[in-house]
Amino acid sequence: MASHSSSPVPHPSSGGSEGIFRKDRDPSSRHYRPVHSLPDVCPKEPTGEAARGLCEGPSVVADQHRWTVYNSKVNLPAALNDPRLAKRESDFFTKSWGLDFAETEVMPSFYLPNITKEHFGPYLQETAQREKIHERCKNICPNKDELDAVSSITNNHDKSRTELEQVPKIFMKPDFALDDPTTFNAVLPWSHFNSAGRKSSRDMASSRLLQEKLSHYLDVVEVSIARQISLRSEAFFHAMSSQHELQDRLTETARAVAVLRGRTAAIERIMCEGPLRALRQALTRSNCARLHNKLKLMAAVHQSQPTVQLLLSTSEFVGALELIATTKEVLQQELQGIHSFRHLGSQLCEMEKLIDKMMVEDFSMYSRSDLSRSLEDDGQVMEKDRLESLVFGLLRQRKLDFLDIYSDEMILAAKSIVTQSVVDSVSQIEEIDTDIVTKLADQMRLMTFPQWFELLKSVFENFILFLKRIKATLSVVRNVVLEALDSNQKSRLLERAAAAAGGLAEAPGTPLNQGEAELAYLTHEGLFISDALNDAQLNLGAGGGQEPSSTVGPRQALSRLDGCGSDSASGTTESSSSREHALQPGGAAGISSSEDMMPSDLELGRVANNIQELLYTASDVSHDRCVKVLMARAKDGSLERLSSAEFVFLSQAVEGFVRDTEELCCRRSVSLRGALQSQANRFVHRFHEERKTKLSLLLDNERWKQAEVPAEFQDLVNSIADGRITLPERKPQGTEERKPSDYLHIDGQKYAVVGTVLLLIRIFLEYCQCVNDIPSISTDMLTRLSDLLKHFNSRCCQLVLGAGALQVVGLKTITTKNLALASRCLQLVVHYIPVIRAHFETKLTPKQYSVLRHFDHITKDYNDHIAEISAKLVSIMDSMFEKVLSKYEVKAPMPSACFRNVCKQMAKMHEALYELLPEEQAQMLFLRINASLKMHLKRQLARLGVHHDGGPQHGLVTVDVAFYTENVQSLRTLEKLDLNMAEIWEQKR
């Protein structure tokens, strides 16, 4: 250990057996050198003396001959048993080298094979048998030394266990403590001592005995401990010898490290100081160049306010905003903390707020002038470049509510359009005195329908032009929004591409960095800001790595701005150029702040949707103003009093306007159509009430006699048969007049009708014609027509079957001819109900088909009514048969007077019905009448006791029946009628 005393590494003192190392305090053995720290080549950190104050740790190479913290030593157990740690670390070296040192895996060698268990397979197979024999022999014949050692250890262990068992268990407890009263009393019982405090010989003996017992326990425990130490002495001495060997090796390592440090210091002195000095000087030169650029940047920022004011004087809002944003970004990043610019940021913010107000006011003035100019002007957008510049500036400032300004101006312009149209129309009408009638609504109500209709068409035309102008303007706004959205997407793509190529070396033509771009932007000559980046790029490409010394100074740029201000007064060119520059995805990095100011894709998409909604709003506003015109006219009910043709004209004009606005704005506005529907409902109500009243008057004056059918009605039903469900055009007077017909010929059948039914056919054709002209009222008109048909049916029933015509018209009686005529009229209406149903079905949507069930109910009611009339005719004959046949007697002369009367009544009935009912209906009716006759005759014969026995009475009855049969079959259309008179006789049982 003495041979290592000259080593710079600390060595143990004379008491080396203690294992304590002490630091060498002999100053003569140390050689000191001036301390030189390694230069810091990082441009962002200080070097030299400033770096020394920041560096806390000593240099391993430069300070190797001084005593530093690295010379401090501490023994290994103390280092491993660090009380500051929650638990002992897994490896001592992780304390200095980090946790990754212990977890790092050593890569396997590529030159060594991977040895597995299979490589030892053949050897294990060869030695397996011999190993088994060896183990068997070892178990049979154990070694003598091992047996002696085992027996000795066993005897010693049993002896120590026996001795330890003599020690009371209380001393072996882990919680043994004499400060516990219970434990203390158990170890030193007070019963061995005198309670009075006097010591007797007995107490002294007990105390001596207790002391000897405790000493014996102590000896037993010490002997056991010594025995355990002796068993482990070999391992302890082996560890001590290993510790000495480890100290020798550490001494050699320290000596090698000292030599290496000396060589490293020589390398630093000879090879590193000169190059590091060159690097330090290059860094100083770079810092000076950066300071120069910083000063030029400060000068440019100082001139930003006059440049902004000059841009605002030419309405170059976008360029001014971009300059303000770039200047603010430079102040926050490059010039932060400069005292002279402490108020410039707030001044720029105030200027930005002022520009916001100026843009909003300018956009409001533009909207007002664009919407209020004459509609007769061309459809081109007014000052398109100005509008694009304003919209882009508002988007850049996130003034996304500028469309609300346009919406308010649009509503005011729509009101003025209606007002101006009414004033122009009233000025051409001499009958209206505007001095007396001042309100526009009252002036419109004083117009005739043609005059008002022309006014309405003029309003429609003006609003169509108004909507076209709004659509063109909003298209320009939408294009600017989509252009900004596309620019955002391209910028993101370029950023991703730049991030992907971030590891590549910078080429000579690489775009400018952020500081150079900002400087070029701020010190550029002229108002065309989009040229700033290109000029700076050319200067960089021409000068290579040289300093940008040719950049124009800010004062020269300002003088150039003052000189060219008159030449650059065109705001449209400046707006378009700067807007294109700001939207360029690959533009200057200094304008990245403007890209950050731009709304997000979600916000731009919302603005685009709001533009479409604004177009929808324009359509709704136009419709609402037209509704005002319509309701002003309808206030006194004048629209309800229109004729069908006039209302059709109004409906067609409104439908045309709605269709045009729907095609123009892609919006189905409902207000105007709803107002028209409301007026249509009133019109339908008046239309229906007039015709219902007219039909009621006709029915109340109807005498239920067969009427002649004019030729025009025959033509009308013929056109219906040809599929034309419309009213025919009126023929000019002077045409050849045709004679009326007695019957109405339809599909090969003759209908004898009354005059009311002919007019009813024309009335329901008017309903169908109205539906053709106004499809929107189909359901309402169908309901009203159903009500009209029900009214006709119920009124006919009241007048004919209910005999109401006796009081209303003054008829003496309701004859069979009246009944048959009413039945035939009802059949005619039933014939046309399917035709009406099919016509209305073409005008309804599938969801509205449910209203067609009204026609099914009406058809059933009409058929029931027809059946009641037929039953009434049969009941008339039935009552006559009952009255006549009740007096029938079987006696000569034959034919009897009773049957002669019956045949006479049958002939009268046939004469009344023959020309009214078709042949099939007449035959069915007379079969029912004949059945009634047979029933009453059979009942009378049974009462008289006449049987089918061939007797004299049977013969007389046969003569009467033959007379009846001959007379009935002699009637026209009844020749082949099978009367089956054999049923009058009761069948014999």
C-alpha cells in the first residue's frame, strides 16, 4: 500500500486496517496550471468568463491537478447504504449514469455462435450412465471427513440449541423492552426485595442469584454468537482479501487515468485552442452581422406607421393589415424587450381597430350603393376588385358577421323597391289623387284589377332583377371565401412537405428564413408588397452567402413611397396584388402571421353556408314584400270578388314568380305561395257558395218536367266523352243555330233530364276547370264539389220523395213521371262521378288520394236514392193492387172489372215510364210490380177458397189471368217478359 503514496489518487493512511481513506494535503506534490474551459461553440450560449459562472462542475481535464469534488471518496458500504434512498438501488453505477445503464442490453456478438442446450446433448448422453453409477456409489459409501464434519456440526447445533432453550423466551421476543412495566416486572420480580426498604440477608442472596442467572444467560448468548461467527470466518477473511485486491486494481486504474488526462490536456493545448479561437471569432462576426440586421429591422419597424397611413390613404386595407401583423410579429419575436418600441405594439393595435371600423363602414357603404342603384343597370358586379379586397380584409380580421350588414341593407332595399314601384304606377293613374290618399295600401286598393295586376307584375320583375344582382354579388364573396379555404389547404400541404424534407441539406435556392423574409417585407420599395419576397429571393441568390448589404434603407424606401404615391393611387390594382400575395401558400414566412389570422376551415365553411343562407333570405324577403302587396289589395275583400279568369291570371303570375325565384335561389319560399293559398281558399269558398246558392235556386224552381237539351249541352257531354274535362270556348254569335233535342245522348243511352241537371253538369265542369288553372286548391275544391253533389242529392230527395215540391213550386202531386225523371237525373250524375274522380286524381299527390273516398260515399248515396225511387214506384202499384184485389170476386162476366182496372193502371204506368227509363230498367221495374200483383192475388184467392182443381172458379180465374198476361205483354218492351202467373196457386202438400 506504501508504493501508491505518490499517486494523485487518495490512498489509505497508516491505519490501513481501518479501511478509512484520507485526502493527501501535501501541496508540494501538486502542480497547478491555469484553468481554461472548453469554448462554447453554441451561438445561443455565452462563452469565456461568462460561461465559467454558469458552469457548476469542474473540468475533468483542465482541473486534474487540483483537488475537486471528483477527489472526494467514501467507503463502499456507506455509498451503498445511502439513507436518502427509499430502498437500495439495484446497481451502484445507476446513481451516476442513469437507470438506462442497468436496463441496456448488450448486443450479441456476430462472430460467436449461439450456444444452446442441444450442443451439449451428445456429451450428456455419453456421461449419463457413469454419472448414475457415481451417484449410487456416493450414496452407498459416504466420505469419512464429511461424516465427521456433519456429526460435529450436528452435535454442536444440538448443544447450542439446548443451552439457548435455558434462556427464557421473553428475552427472545422482538418487542422486548425494559421500559415496559410488565416486561420489567417479569425480568426483575419485586417479590425478591423487601417492601419496607430494609435489606435482609435473604434479599441479598436473591439479588446475587438473579444477577448470576442473568450473567449465565448472557454467556450462553455470547457463546452462541461466537460459534456462529467461527462458522462464517472463512467467508469473512475471503471478503477482506478480495477487498485488498480490489484496492490495488483501483490504484492502477487511477494511475492510468491520470496519464490519460495529461495527454488530453496536451492535445487541448496544441490542437484545440487555435481552432476554437477561430470558431469564437466566427461566432463574434456572426453576432455582429445579426446585430446589424437587427438594427436595420428596427429602422424598418420605425417606418411602419407612416407606411400604414400611406396604404390607408389608397384604401389598401389588406396591405396595411399585413404590414401591421408582420410588424407586431417582429416586435414579439425579434425585437421583444426593446425600450424604444414599448408603445408601438399598442399603437399598432389601435390602428388595426381603426382599420376594422373603416372596412366595416366601407363595406356598408358599398352594400348600400350596390343595392340602391337602378335595377335597369347591367347585371355586372359593381367595383368587383373593391368588393374582393373588402371581403378578404374582413375575413382576415375574423369579422365574419359582415354578411349581417349586407342582409340589413338588402331588407331596406327590398322595401324601397316596392315603394318605388307603387309610386311609379300611381303617377300614371290620373284617377288617384296622391294628396288626398297618402298611404300606399289605400292607393293600391283604389286601382282597378288590371292596373293593380300590372303593378304586381312590375314588382315581380324588379325583384327578379334584384335577386340576380344579389346572387352575382354573393358569388364574388363566395369565390373569395373558397379561395381563402383553398389557400389554407395548400399551406397545410406545403407545411407537411417541408416537415418531411426537414432533414435534407439546404440548397442555394432555398426560400428565405423567417428573419430575412420579415426584413425584406418591411424594407421593400414601393406599395406592391407582393414583390418584396421576390426581390429578397433574387438578392439572396445573387449574393450567395454574403450579407444583404444591398438592401434599400427604410428612409430611402419611405422617400420612394412618397414619390410614387400618386402613381399608385389605383386601389383596385393594389388590393388584388396584395390579396394574391397574402393568399399565396408559398409566400414569405413573414406573412405567416396573416395565415394564422385567417379563419379556420370550419369557420370559412360556416361563412360559405351563411352566404347560401343569405341568398335564401333574399328570396324570403322578396316573397314577404310581395305578400305585403297582395294583402294590401285583399284587405277589403277585392281579391275574393274576382272572377275565375282574373283569379287564374293572378295565380299564374304568382306561380311564375315563385318558380323563377326557386330556379334562381334554389329555395322554395312558402310565404307568397301561402298567402295565395289563403286567398285561394277564400276564393274557393265564395266560388262554391255562389254555385251552391245558384243550384238551390234552380232546384227550388224546378217543376220536374222533361226539358229539351240544347245542342251546346250535347256538345259539352260529347267533349267530356272525348276526354276534355273543360268548358268549351264560346262560339261567336251568328253561327247556325241547331234545334234542341228531347234527350241527352251519352254512350249510346238516352237520358231524359230536367234543366237543373244540365246546369249541374256545367257547374262541376267549372270546378274541374278551376282545378286545372289552380292546382294548389285541388283538395279544397274536391271537398266543395263533394258538398255540392251531396246537396243536390239531398235536395232532390226532399223535393221529390219528400214531396217538398208541392209547397215550393206548387205542384198538385208527385207523379210517377216526376219520380222516374228524378231517378234518371240521379243516374246521369252517377255516370259522371267516376269521370270527375279520375280528373281530380291526376291533380292530387299520392298522399292526398285519401280524399277521393268522398266520391265513393256520394256514389253509394246516389244509388240508395235511386233504389228508393224504384221502391216508391213499386209501392204505388202495390197499394193500388191491395185496394183493387181486396174486392175481387170470382164470377162472370169475364174478364172481371177488377182485372180490367188493373190492366188499365198498368198501361198508365207503362205510358209514364216508357219514354223515361231504359228498356232494362223498365223490365226490372215491371217484374217487381208483377210480383206484388201475384202476392196480393194469391192472398185473395186463398181467402176466397179458390184452388187449382180444374173447377169452374179455377176456370174463371184462369180467364182473368190470361187477360192480364195478354195486356201486359202487349205493352212495348214487355213482350218477352216472363210473368210466371202459376205462382198465384198454392202448392198442394
